[in-house]
Amino acid sequence: MGRAKRATPEAAADDAALLALLAAGLRLQTANDLWQVRGNTLPHRSLLREAGGAWNKLDQCWEFSGEDPTARIVALLAAAPTGSGHNSGEATAERPHFWGHRGRVRERVLGAGVEPLADYELLELLLFYSIERVDTKPLAKNLLERFGTLGDVFAAEPAQLREFEIDRRTLVHFKALREAARRLAARTVKDMPVLTNWQQLIDYCHAALAHEKTEQFRILFLDRKNVLIADEVQQRGTIDHTPVYPREVVKRALALNAAALILVHNHPSGDPKPSREDIEMTREVKAAAEALGIAVHDHLVIGRKGHASFRSLGLL
């Protein structure tokens, strides 16, 4: 039988360095001619920077070029004050129960995608990027319990969100998320015949209007091939009323050289059932438009509970 090889001093030193990194919660690996340090890097960020590392925001790790940085990092760890916490020289506080949770959520998304996430998990993930170092899961659940849906959370008024201590940074984040959703929905109807892409049109109108807190009257202007020319807010109203002037509607249609219109407005109450005022206003707009050769294809009423089509209901 062959004689077992004896451990060399160099191998023993390498093992000791590896154990020192693991004891600090750090993992070292190589990738694309770089050395990457992952794990519990936050308490050691100053130390890793001093060792020559650079933070990679995309991969969420510290990167080192050139030779193996293990010896440098271990030497700095050994020289750091005992229990140095966030490189402050103070004793490390007990880790909160959610320590490492954000990293686990991100890894889960990278592995399985966002589709399996429940609404509160998706909102929790989004809150990671505007609220730092706090467990955002309870806040996500409380927001959904209070407002009902993700769309309602993003559309909530600042005064309503103040009771949850939502800061300006998160308010801007919510507004940007809502506008991003609207623009993504708009791409499905832009430069396409809307009458042959009806469900996409409904989805777009829902994204634009379903969570508005006051009534809004929009007009979709179409050319002779029923391709969308413009989508414009004609009037903004109160919680249950929007003044609409048929003359202004027709005037704008002529200015855009539109051949047809689709009227759209929302009901903040959530119920899309047309009111008597909605029906009378639609008849007036239709009469004014058709007198000048402009067709009114439909009037859609959008609510959180669905939508109503005047044409489908026999009201046009």
C-alpha cells in the first residue's frame, strides 16, 4: 500500500485561512479571472475595500483582480478589533431574525423567477430597493390588507401611506412602478388596429384607470384603419363625476384628423355599471361626432371589479 502524504505547512496555512474566512461568514470563489467574496459582507465592507476589493452591484459581491486576496483579507480580519460589528469597533449586536432574508429571496427569484411569488412577497421584494436594512414583509402584508391589491397600493395617496411611515423615496418608487406598468400595457396597443386587439386594449385601460381615486375621462383617437393616433385625458373630475363637453371632444378629434373614437372613463367606486349620466353624455358625444363623420366605436367604463362596454350592452 502507498504511504499517505503528509500535510505541508503551506496546505495547513491555506486551510487556516479558509477557516478564518468561513468564521467571518465569507466565501471566496473565482469567476472570469476575478476573485469574488460573497456571504456576510456588510459588516466587513470597509475591510474588503481596504484589501483592494470593489463592490459589484449586479452580482451583489466584492470583486478582486490579480492574485488571490485571501491572505490580505485574513490579515485584516486578524487585525480588526474583536467583535467589530460593522467595522465600528463596537460589539456586534445580536442579528435580527430576518438576517440574510433578502439574499435568500433574491436567490429564489433568480432560480425560479417572480411568477411563483405571492403578492405580498412581490411587494416585499420591491420594497427592498427603497427601504434599507428593515424587514419589509410585515409592511408589505399591512399595505395589501389596507388597500387590497398591488395596483391600489401603488396608486394610494401620500396622505394614506403616511400612516405606514412610507417615506418620499418609497413614494417615488411606487409612482414609477405604476407608470412603468401603464407604459408596458400601452406598448401592446400602440400602432396596432385596436379593434382586433380588444383584450390588450382593455388591459391597457385597466392599467391606466382602474386604480384612480377620481373620475377621469380619456379619449382614444383612431385613424381610418382603427390604429391608435393618441390617448388623451380630456377631463378630470371628482370621486363620482367628470364634466364632458361634446364640442371639445369633436374639436380635438378634428385637430388630430381622427376617423373614430373610443371613449373611456373610470368609476372609482369599483363598479363599472354605467350611470344614467354616462348614457346621456355618450349619446351627446356620439351625435356631435357623427354629424362630422367621426364614428364612436365604444364607451368603456373601467372599475376595479371589471369593465363595461356600451356597445356590448346595446347602449350605442
